[in-house]
Amino acid sequence: MFEFLFLVFTFPLLGFLTLAIGRQRISENAAAYIGVGSVGLSALLTAIIGWQFYHQPAGFSYTQELWTWMSVGDFSPRFALRLDQLSMLMMCVICGVGFFIHLFASWYMRGDEAYPRFFAYMNLFVTAMLFLVLGDNLLFLYFGWEGVGLASYLLIGFWYQDAANGAAARKSFIITRVGDTFMAIGLFIIFHGLGTLNIQDAMSLAPQKWAEGGTMVTAAALLLLGGAVGKSAQLPLQTWLPDAMAGPTPVSALIHAATMVTAGVYLIARTHVLFELSPFALDTVGWIGGITLLLAGFTALTQTDIKKILAYSTMSQIGYMFLALGAGAYQPAVFHLMTHAFFKALLFLSAGSVILACHHEQDIFKMGGLRKKIPFTFWVFLIGSLGLVAFPLTSGFFSKDKILFEAWAYGHHAFYWMGLGGAFLTGLYTFRLIFIAFFGESRATHDAHAHDDHGHGGEITQPKGGDHTLPLAVLAVAALFGGWIHIPLDAVLPQPAISEAAEHVEYSMMAASVGVSFLGIFLAWFFFLKNPALAAGIKQSAIGQLLFRWWRAAFGFDWLYDLLFVKPYLFIVRLIRRDVADQAIGLLPRLTLAFNSLFSNTQTGQLRWYAGMTAAGAVVVIAAVILI
Amino acid sequence: MAPISAWSANTWSLIVYTVAVIGIVGLMLGLSWILGGRDWGRAKDEQFESGVLGQGTARLRFSAKFYLVAMFFVIFDVEALFLYAWAVSVREAGWAGFIEASIFIFILAASLVYLWKIGALEWAPASRRPSSPSEPDSPAAKPDRPAR
Amino acid sequence: MNLGSAHLTALTPMLLVSATIVIVMLAIAFKRRHRGNATLAVFGLNLALLTSLGMLYIGHEAITVTPLFVVDGYALFYTALILVATLATATLSYAYLEGFKGEREEMYLLLCLSALGGVTLACAQHFASLFIGLELLSVPLYAMIAYPVKSRRPLEGGLKYLVLSAVASAFMLFGIALMYSQVGSLLFLDVGAYFAGSASPIAVVGGAMLLIGLAFKLSLVPFHMWTPDVYEGAPAPVANYLATASKVAVFAVLTRYFVEAGGYYQISLVKVLSWLAFLSIILGNVLAVRQNNVKRMLAYSSIAHFGYCMVALIAGGPLAVEAVGAYLLTYVVTSLGTFGVVTLTSSPMGERDADAIYDYRGLFWRRPYLASILTAMLLSLAGIPLTAGFIGKFYAITAGVDAHLWWLLGALVVGSAIGLYYYLRLMVSLFLRDPSNRQFNAPLDWAQRTGGIMTLLAMLLMLAIGIYPQPFIHLLQLASLTLPG
């Protein structure tokens, strides 16, 4: 069965091609069948392969060589797929969660005029993402990496008629491009130092060729981290993710929550050998994760747009994964990646359901009391939130708890405390969202009709239909019980031994983390449901004002970058517009044009001139041959 | 590679030769231009003493058919020359030679048939030719036949 | 010399093309039918193509058939490439001539004749067969270029090509004579052995004059003058043939000449050739920049492309022949698609080809597939990765780097940068808004037409070469030449 591995990404690829070629000629239903069906087939195949895979002995891996791209001299990049525990897990997440998101999207996007185009992009994304995780070669991986970037760009700017969406798409594309450039340089260093880009070879060669803590390996690891940080929206390249919410909600669920943004985590886990060789780089990973985790948590606390809250929460959860990677807890990081995919996809999809039910309203302060009106959506949203805040026995509980425990057990106490702080913040901002949006009085009734320019009825009713309810239900089940899934990763990722002493504190730690998240939930209830006036009062105070504005602007990173990069850049541009350097760069086009007009005159169209030139050329050639 | 002196001797001789040729030609033309007397007059352009006065231009326009038929003649004539070469060695060339010559003759004949059929051997222009029943859909006969 | 059955078998592709010529000629003589005659020609060419490909894959020893021809993997590969280009031209001509008022059938006859010349060149290992092949390739082309004889431009182009070709042929013939005077043999291998030793200046001059003749056919600067005028005048399918089959055949024999007849021993000649390549790359690209006529632009771009290809040839070394093959293969496939779209956009009108960039404005909104194909092809011409053009350029650069031809590589990079500009310029115009007066439209059912299918195939092949070049590289390795001794 493993020999059909390549079909997993072939189905979405075919779907993409069909939809891209057929375009508007394909009816909505056909597009839905093709778009969802192709991913469905992939998911089915993944399930079968996964079933077989777990019946193999531990440490089994399968490499499928597709083709050698070309062999010129000693340059022969090979396109091969590699199936091991890590890529198997990633494949399950991409195809499984991806399928349900596609199914939901077929409901969500109904009536959009560019319905086939949407699914074409989505299928393209799934293809590229599968390329990324299955690639045996860093070049292949980079190919997928760029592919998902492209798909993300296309989907964020899907409603391109609105200029703001186009700007958001460009922003995400350019900022991730910064990271990709780092990564490309990192790949060059790896190829230069190790002579191969094959992941397995490189990972086995690295310890032999590079000394621990050496400059080269640190540079390579840090540059790869640069790529990962860009893709996974971590500090300092995190600013694009909130803007990316301009895309349709299923896109946010698939790309900006469940799969693409976790590619950075995957990359670091894949190349963990390099990071272990460079303790500094590994520490940097953890600190970046920890700081992003807290900053994003604070920012989420002040946002009013339901999708932006979820976006910051995603950022913060990926911060957890980075923190875990930095602490050397690779397995919990990947485990959290999986559970996060479940509950965050669920949250985004149910947010999509809320948004459609409220007629494209995204401001939580204009919702309120939705619990009664859309009960099903409320319950699945609540389940997702419980997973997010690591409510005991939900999926998030297991993974987050493991991260915190192992961070402590490996002696990274600072990471532990940051993680604990993050857990508190998560509880606070998640339930702030729930209490404001789903409880209390409805704040939308008086202007629902006025604001409704989409031709829907003004009433908020529970969305129905199998393609809406089924994905939510399935993902809710996964978010609740996903933590019980045992995923063996020992063959791929190391699991350092845990000291006896540390094991004793495991339960007290569990209690602590549950405690702080409950504290967060309680405070959210106290401030935002019980005593909204009190919260408003704190907000009005001078220091509250300051903090609120600072946090709300996501710690002013956009402003800072504007100040640090954009403004000076524009300033320099203005300064050197007529400068020598510019003239030098403009020399090629100028020369080209000058030569063009000069030599255009030789094309007179007169036969005698041509014959004369031919003869003159011949004389010159003969003379040159004789005289040289 | 020849020794360098041989090369440069060759090169130099070539250069000297080129310069000398240009010089001599220039000298001859220049001397006659300087020394020669010049005189203009209407009668000066006419033939002197012997000869007949010119009648119109020498650039007569023959019918294009003339060139065509001339060319056919040259082509077939020259091709037929090869047969002489074969004829004198017909025994030595044997059956293989015979087959080859037959193919050659066949191709010549085929091209003659082709020329005949497309009307290349007809002297009169297509518009003045009585339309022959043998080639009813020759586009040349009906130049403005609508496109298919 | 006796011809055995092995020799005849080796010559099968050539014999098949010859037989096709006679049969098509007789068919035209007895019954003029556009479809029937075209089918006959295409059938014969296909048969020859399949045979040559089959022989290439089976692979066998090089067979020398009379002193004139050698049939080896190299000859078979280029035979196949030339026949592919000829077939594509035939298909395009069929679409193009549908609206032509006048006798349409002779085009196929001329095409087959010219293809026979190309095949001869691919197999030539003797200066006599080189010259015969070259003339057989060119003479029908004069007629093909001037095929719409009632229009001004084609006639002008045909005449220009005729006169200038004659000049070039004269040089070449003289060069061959000079070499013969020193070597005493016209066989490539003998000439090669001669040049390996010390060569007299007369032979070197002869080599240079031969090169002038070939450089003219390849339109290298400064023998490029005819190219834009002739491309512009020629009917689009003929321009396609001129850009692909004709040049490939000449380049094939040039490469064989270099490898077998000791071109590489003539140091000064190689040096001069590298200047010509340099000038071709720069001038070809520079002249294309402000060209508003697509066919002229493609003509200039072909000047530049053969400059790139020349880099691979000049590099020499073990990779040169493979690199030249790769470049020519990718260039042919890409050009077929590009000219295919130009032909299909022009065909039904007959008045004038769609060759102004303006005619392509908004093509995407009228004919999305045609525009997509053209876009892909232009990207390939520019050498963007994952297209065939990239593979060709990659090969040329690899060969150049191996031979340390830094300033030629510099020209190649600068030239590619300039090239990108004018390819993008055409590409952008494809996606602009519709102009108010649509003068040129491909027929609606273009996809059903053979030409459309051919263009589509060219694009698929182009993508296949770009994405998975290994089988094609394997093919190229079958078509290698080895230096004697």
C-alpha cells in the first residue's frame, strides 16, 4: 500500500488542475465534489496507509523515490517521499483536518462567485503542504514551503476586489519571504558544509562534520529558525498573521491555524539534530516561543474582532510549541501541534459559523447572547475553547501539560514559568471572548437590520446542513478526545530521560497549570460577565488606558517596523532617487535603450546594405582568424 | 603550428600584397583622372564612327514563361548528364547500378509528370488558356474560388 | 562501394522522407486536395520520425553509408528533432493555409524537401553532403518564405533570404575549396586529423569562411541582418520552420564539424566564434527590447538564443554535445509553441499575420488557453525554472562554468535579464484589457484543429522537460558524439 503514497498529493493536485482549467465553467456543486472529494480521497488513503504504518515495527520508515530531477555532472537532486512517524502524523493532520475544513468550506463559501477558484487554491495548498512534509530532501521541502506561501497569499487575497485584502496578502507574503530568504541561505550553508540536501544524510552527517556549538552549525540552525519564525508567525516576524485573517474563515482554519503556520515547528523538529549541535540556537527557539506566547496572549486580551483573537491565540499556541522545542521536548511539541490543529480548526470553523449567522459581523461587542440563538455553534465553540485552555481531560490538556512538565523536568524553569503565565492568559482571553459573545444581552438587535447589506434576514438563526454540522461535530469529538491518541514518535524524535525527582512533581504541576487556567476563566467571568463596569473602570484608568492601547496594537510591532524599516527605507529612497548608485543600477536599461536605437538603425531593410554588412563581417572574421 | 616567423612572414606578405593592390588600382585610376582630358558635349555620348545608334533599352522584358522553360531545360539536361556516366559503366555498376539508375529516371519522370499536370509547360497564361476538362479544380483556372 | 541491407536500413528515415516527397508530388499532380495531400505528407514524415526514434532507442553501432553519411545516435536524434519540427510546421501550415487563396498543396512538398535537407545535414560527415544538405535545406525555404507570392512582404523576405544565402553559400564553398586544397580530402575525420597537426593559414582561412556560411544560417551577429526581415515577411508557420528545423540542422552539422573535423583545434576560430556568440547575445537581446512586432522580436530573440547555445558549443569538454542537444531540444519545443500560438492567432485572416504586440492585447480574456500557452512558452524562452528553457540554459551555463568562459557567461546573464524584459512586455499585454477593435481572433474551435492540439502538445512536452527532464537527458546521452582517437 505504501507504493501509493505519491497518490496522496496527486489527488489534490489533480483537483487543483481540474478546477484551475475548468474555472467558471464548473458548477458550484461539481467544484465542491472535486475540491472536497480530492482531499477526501487523500484522507482515505492516508487512513489506509496510517493503518498499515502502525502495524509495522517501531522505527519503520518508507522512502519512495519518484524521480531524479536531472543529473548534470554531479548535481542530481532526487525527488523522493519519505514516510516516517513524523511525516505520517503531519499527513494525518493535513488530510484529516484538511478534509473536514474543506467540507465546511463547501458550506461556508456557497454563493461566492469564485467558488471553483477557491477550491482550486485550497487544493493547491494541500498539495504543497503534503510536498512539504513528505519531502525527503530539503530542496523538495523548500519547494513545498514556497508553494504553501503562494497558496496562502492567493487565499488571503481571495476577495481581491477589496484593496485592504490585497494589502494583507502582500504583507503576509513579503514578511514570510524575509524568513524564506533566511531559510534559503541556511540551505546553502547546509549544502556547502555537508554536500547534501537529503534530510536523512544531512542529519547523520552533521554531527560528524560540525563541532558542537560551532559557528557554521549555529548559523545554519539560526537561519533555519529564521525561516520557521517567518512561517509560524513568531517574534519578530509575527505581524502578518492577524492581517492574514482577511481571507475567508476556512482558510484561516486550514492555513493559519491547523497546518501551514505549524510548518516552522515541523521544520525545527525535522532538523533537530542541527539545533542540538547548537545549544544557543535551541535556547533562542525557546525564548522566541516563550516571549511570543506572552505577548500574543496580552494582545488577544484587548482585541474585539473574533478572528483576530483567535489569530493571536494561534500565535501564542505556536509559541508553546516553540517553547517546547527550545526545551528539548520535541515530542510534546509535535503532540501539541496535533491537538492544536484539532481545537483551533474547530474554533475557527465555529467562528465562521458565528460570523455567517451574524451576517458577517466579526466584532464580539456587537454579538452577545448568542448562546440561545445558535446553541449548536455555542457548544462546539465551547468545546474548542476548553481544549484551548487545557481543561482537564480535553485534548489540549494532555499536550500542554506534557510541555510544561518536560520543560521543568529538563531544567528550563524560565520556560516553565512563561508557559504557566501563558496558560493563565489563555484562560482569561478565551473566556472573555465566550462571555462577551455568547452570554449576556444581545447587542446586535437594534442595528442588525440597518447594517445588513447582504440581503439576509436580520434574525440570527442556527446554521444547519450536514456540510456545516458534520465537520464541527467531528472536530469537536477530536478536540475533546484527541489527547487520548497515542502517537509514537520515538524513532524520529529523541526523548531525553526524565529524572526520578522530576517525576514526583508531575501531578502538582498538573494541578498548578489547571489552577491558573481556572483562575483565568474565573477572572474572565468576574470582569466581563459579572462586573463589566469594573473592567471598564480599569480600562479607563490612566495606566489601564496605556496598557490597553499598547497591547491592542500588538505591542506596537507594526509601528516599530514601520519606524525601523519602512520609514528609513522610504527616506533613503527619497534621498538617493537621483543618486549615483541609482544611476549605476539604471545603467543597464539606459545602455540597452541607447544600443537599441543605435543598432536599430542598422536594420535598414535594404538588401545591399545587408549584403555589404555580411561581406564586411566576413572580412573582419577572416582578418581576425589570420591575425590572432 | 608553424614557427612564429613563418606566420608573420605570411601575414606580412598578405598585408603588403593588399596594400600594393590597392595602391596600384588607385594609382591607375587617379593618374587617368588627373592626366586625362575632359570634354563634354551632346555628341560625345553617341557611338563613334562605327556601330549603329541604339534602339531603346537593352532590358527587354521577356515573358516569365521563357525563364521557366529555360530552367526546366537546364535542369533536365543536367540531370540527364548523370545517365552518361552510368551508361559508360553499365556493366561494372551491375544490377545495383541499374536499380539506382531506374530510381533516378523514375524520379525525373515523376517530376516531369508533375510539371505537366500542374500546367507549367503550357505557354499561354492561365487566364487565356481554354479550361481543360482534365483539371477541373485547378485553383489557377479559377483564382477567386472561395476558401474552404 | 556496395550498399548492403544494413546500410539501407540505416538510411530508412532519409529514404522514407524521399519517398514521401515523390509520392506527395505525384499526388498533387493527379489530384489537388489540401487535406489529402497534407495528410499524405504528415503520414510519411511520421513514419520517418517513428523509425528514427525506434532506431535511436534500440541503439546500434554507427554505420557509415558511403563516405558521405554516417548514421549514429547523434544523427538519429537530430533527424528526429528536425522531423518533429517539420511535422509541427506541417500541422500549423494546414491551419494557416485554410484561408489562403491560391495553391496550398505545394507547401508540403517544399517542406518535405527542406526536411530531407535537414536530415542530410544531421547525417553528414563529408563536406559534399554538408553542402548538398545545406542547399537542399535552404532552396525550398526561399519558396516557402515567399509562398504568399501576391503579398509584398513575403516576397521581399524570400528574395532577401535568397540573395544573402547565395552570398553565404559562396563564402562557404570557397572555404571548403581552400580546406580541400590543403587537406586533400573532404571527409570530416581527415580534416580533423589535419587540424590536429599543424595547419597552414590557408586551411585556417578556409575554416573561417566555412564558419561564416554556417554563422549566416544561424544568424549570428554580424551575419544576422536578414533574420528580422525574413521572419517578419515569412508566413508564421514558415518562420517557425526557419527558427527551429533549419537552425537545428545547421547547428547539428556545426557541432559534428567541431567535434570530428577538428574545429576545436582551430584556436583562433574558437576565439572568433566566442566573440560572435557574445555579440549575438548582447545585440539580439538589445534589439528585441523595443520591438513592437512579435515576429521580429522572436527573430531577435532567436539570434540571442543561438548565442547562448553557442556558449555550450564553445565550452567544449565532455558536456558540450549534450548541452548543445539539450539547448536545441528545449528551444525547438518552446519555439514550436510560441510560433504555434502566433500562427493560430493569425490564421484565418490571410491579409497580414497577427504580429503587432497590440494584436495580442487582452488575448487572455478572449482565448484564455491560447494565452496561457503563450505565457508558458515565453516563460520558457526566458528560462524560468520548471520550464524546458531553464534546463537548456542550465546546461549551457554548466558547460560554460566548466570551461571558465566567464565573460561569455556574464553576457548570458545580462542577456537573460534583458530578455526577461521583453518577454514580460508581451506577456503583460496578453492580460491587459481588451482593445475596442479586435482584429485578430483565433478560430473558435481552435482546440479541435490540429494546430491547436499541436500547440497544446508542445506545451505539455515543454512542461514535461522542465519538471522531469531525466528521460530527455537519457535521450541526449544516446545521442553523444565521441572525439576520435
